[in-house]
Amino acid sequence: MSLKHTCPGCGASLGYDGLCWKCKSRQERNMALSWTPEQIAERQKNLIQNVKRLAEMDDPELTDFWRLLGYRDAITPEIQRTALAAEVFYPCELYYCAPADVRDGLIVALLKTDNSPDAGNLMCCLAMQGDDKAMETLLELERNPRPWRKGLYVDPSIYAQCGGWTFDKEGRRTQLNFNICYPIVKGAPGETSPVRIGRLRKDSCPHCGGRMVDMLVLDGRDERLKFLGLDGILTATCCPNCVGFLKGPAFNRFTLDGVVEVFPSELFDGAEKMECYIRPEDYKALTENSFVLGQAPVPLFYGAACEDVNTVGGFANWVQDWEYTACPHCGKPMKYLAQIQWDTVFDCAEGTLYVEFCPECHIVSMQHQQT
């Protein structure tokens, strides 16, 4: 049965009159990208005047914050200083690369608190600030835990990961994300690209019998992708039907000439088989999409600011908590590479696929999160 309405932007069938959520998100993003300097300044001023509304997740302040950060990279030290003075510690991204005086204020607040949730929030903020002194503080708290540590599930080194980095017990720092971000956008018919989402394979999934798919193929030799440090092709392969039902991420090893070795996997419930819910038309939509790599980089939180864009590099829009996989070969935390929003590549799918890789072992992990 067909739905009564169609989206005037893309023609999708809808049960209501108006734009579909994807076209509405694109419309709102384009609006933010077209803001004049005066409009940006007006929203920055409103944030400063009403910064406490951020912690309460009120609009328009919260929405303006994400648009300023994700689309315009326009969160200023003045906004950060005002938030610190008002003791606003959410969202933690508010403090990304904050100046030294703000960092010192966060450290004072963290060392003063005896409340576990507050300590967790402050560690996230300090992780987003992310300089050497921030790391020294978190390292000291890992070596000499405060009483509030008993009320938290993980160590400060895990909280550091929300800022895109972590450290080991010897104080060696590891960067977990890239400080460059490119969008994956809809291209023209036949347009060539060093990035491809969805390439159908001949082999089948051992769990559901559905087709395996190279979910992400990228050529690191393209000038735009040189920041990845890959002198060849990375391929991330999984079963799109089962990747969300596995006991842990899906893994594969890749060679720079395009060869893939898929690692064995287990379903989370211990079963050996499951039904394949992906229809032939879904495979067709997934593997015949027109996504290409954008021509210019975007702000690092571009992909974290909305739920309808796919990106390479930068920060992810984690549906749940950030999750950096340990490499199954060397044990080191893997590096965040890309995110693919499932419902941008075929209908009736939810959540996000996060792709990470170990640059040393040439192993990829793919994990699914959804609300």
C-alpha cells in the first residue's frame, strides 16, 4: 500500500504532508552554511547570554551550538570562558581546544569535586580540550584514583577517548581520530571518486546467507585522503544484515592492492544462523548509490552535528557512547576512520556503521549503534 504523500524534495513516500526528515535536515544545514558573519555573531552572542540553557538542552541554544560548531567551527574562547564561569559542562564538545585558562579552570573543578557524575562530565570536557596538561591531569587521576572513581565504570584513559585520543599507563599518548574531515556527498551520474560506499561481493554471510558487501572502499592515494597515511586501498567488508547482531565488531584485514580477508564472527546470542532481512531491492540501493568524496574539507564535528551525513575523518556522531575497538592483532586502540548512516544508503534501516582501522596491522573494524 502506497503512502498518501510524497516529499517535495526527493519524492519519497510519506504518511504526512511536507519534507522528509532527510530533506529537512539538509535544508536546515544549508541555512546554517549560508549564515552571514552578522548572523553568526548574533547566535554567538545569544549563546553567551543564555549559556546555562545548553546544559538544560534547550533550544534554540542547543541547536545553534551544534550548527556553530559542526558547520561553521565558530565556538569562541569567549563562549568557552562564559560556560566555565557558569559551570556549564554539557555538551563536552563546548570545550574543544579551549585556551589554557579555561583548561586550568576545568582542572580545578575536576580536582575539587567529590561527585562521580560531575567528575565524569569534567573529564569529558578536559578530554575535548585535549592538550598535554589535560593529559597529565587524567594520567595522574588514573594512577592515583580519587574516591569518586568507584562510582564510574571506566578509567580516565577511556574518558580521554571522547576527545579523540588516549594514553597508556606510561603516559604515552595515542591519537584516535584525524584532524581533517571530508563529507561523502551525492555525486553526478558516472562521477569517479576515491571513496565508494557499498560494493556487492560474490561471497555470502555464514550466518544469514545474505551477500557480503564492501561497505567502504577508499583509495588513500587521492590527494584529499593523504592525511590517512595509506598508500593504497582500504576495504571494509561485512554483512550489512548481521553486523548489528554480532558479538563485538566485524573485522577484516586489507591489503593496499585491494585484497580482503574477512575474520570469523559470532552472533551476540550464540546462535549459528539468523534470517536475512535485506531484500534484493535493498542490496540494489546500497550498492548503486551515487555517493562520492566531497571536494573540500569541512569542520571536524560536521559529521557529529547531524544524523544524515556520511564522513571520513573528524569526529563521529556516536549514537551511544564513543567506542574505540582494540585491534585483534596488536591490542592497540584502533583509529576512527568513517561513519555511514544506514538510512542514507537504503530504506528501513536504522543506526550508524562506524569504521575504524589499525594503521600498523591493516585491520578494519565495523560496529553498529542505534537508539
